[in-house]
Amino acid sequence: MTRAVLFDTETTGFYPEEGDRVIEIAAIELSNDLPTGEKFYALLDPERDIPTESTRIHGITSAHVHGKPKFADVVDEMLAFFGDDPLIAHNAPFDFGFLDAELARLNKPKLPRERMIDTLVIAKKIFPGMPNSLDALCTRYGIDRAERTTHNALLDCKLLAAVYVELTGGRQRGFVLDTDQRFAFAKYARPADYVPIRIELSPEQLAAHAAFISRIKDAIWTHQ
């Protein structure tokens, strides 16, 4: 089982180096690239005002975060949820940069860049020259985003998880029907105890098949 964590943040602005802060963090656990249902979520008091321009993006106002915990109050829980696993985000340097700035305020180390998986980079490789925002990718893959009237970290995580599955091969990747190796189509080594099952057709089935093939022009089955 391969574990990863997909996460998103909402912030007071775009520039952590100028004092913008994280106001919302959401993360969901993936196992073999599919959500397990385990999640981390926190709405935070950024210890500063939330500009109107930012509220237009995510819908969060200063009233929403009044009395909420500060980043320092949730950081240990967040890092425990992150563990040592890969961290997936859309335009990941943005989210990593904000979390790094918050961690630096608490004298904690930055998130290791070798753990970063940026779905925007993946999307640009698959769809070069095309719009690759989360909204654009949801539209391209037919993923319902009707609830996404504003940016919302937890909803964005759920949408991105669906997009990530498609970007990395879709739900049929590996197509494992059972933990038994003989039923795992992604495996190529035949088990030592494998015994093929011979399927016997009745004379009626053989005749029906022959009649069907006779209606196909130049059928390859008739070539000797």
C-alpha cells in the first residue's frame, strides 16, 4: 500500500514574504492514489486582516476566523497527518511556500521538496499549451464541480483527488480484481499452481459462431 497526502491551503493573499498568512488547510489521505476517507482540516485565525480581494476568491472573512485556532495550535497535528509521505498539491510551490513561512515562524524545518508532487506540472506535460487550472481539468475530465462557487480547501482537495486519479492513469490503472496474484492483470508472472480452465463449446454454440463469422467480410479467423 502506497500512502500519500493531497492538500490545499487558502490564504490572506499571494505573498508570504510580505506577511500574508494561511487561513485554511485541508488534507486528505490517499492509498494507492485513491482517497481513504481520512482527512485533516483547520480554519485558522491568521492574526491579521483578510483583504476583501482575498475574500472574493475563497469567501472567508475575518468574522469566519474569529476565535479559531492559530497555526501554532494545529501544526503538530498537521505534521503528524502529513507523516513522511509524498505531498500532492496543485501549483504546489505556492502551498509549500506558505506552509514553509508558517513553519519558519515557529522555528520548524521546511517541508522537504523531494516530497512535492505538483499536479499542475503533471497536467502541463499531458496538456501542453492548454488551460490547466483545477476548474479546467475538472471540465476536461467530466468531474462535477457544481458546489465550487468559491475556493474551498476541503472541496478543492476532493476535486483534485479525482483529477489526480485521471492524470496518473485513471481508475482502471492496474485493474486489480483480487489480492490473489492470478487475478491481478497488472502482474505478469504466472503462479506456480496456475491451472488453465478449458472452456468446451457445445455443437450449437460452434454452429452459431460459424454462422456469425460467415457474415464478416474477409474475417481473419478464416485465414489459414
